[in-house]
Amino acid sequence: MNTRITIEITLDLHEQIEAAAAADGVSSEDWIRHLIEHDVFLRRFRAARAEMLRILDERGITVTEEEALALPRKT
């Protein structure tokens, strides 16, 4: 199920979005949707990373960010 969001932006911003979307070969709607999805993903990732680091810290395990991101995935 989809929902529609309406926002007001300046003409200058609209023109910049149109230009960026055209440069990427997508519609402005798809371009904006991608930006929102990307931001939501990053926020969720950062929250999960912070929680993981908090749990490790509580257990007395200290890792660098590089080490935390290099942990092997369970398959």
C-alpha cells in the first residue's frame, strides 16, 4: 500500500531536483523517493550499530568501528 506526501519547496530547489533527477535519468519523484529511502536506511543502520556497540560495551568488549563492520555475517 502506498501513501502520498505533499510538500512545498522553493522554485529554485524544484529546479535543482529536476536537474539532478534528469542527470541520473530518473523522474524527480523517483529521485526524491530514493533519497528518503536512503536516509531511512542510514538512520536504521546507525541505530542498530549504536545498539550493537552498546551491548558489546556492556559485556566489556571493545571494538573499533572498522572491526564492528568487518564482523562476518551469519548465513
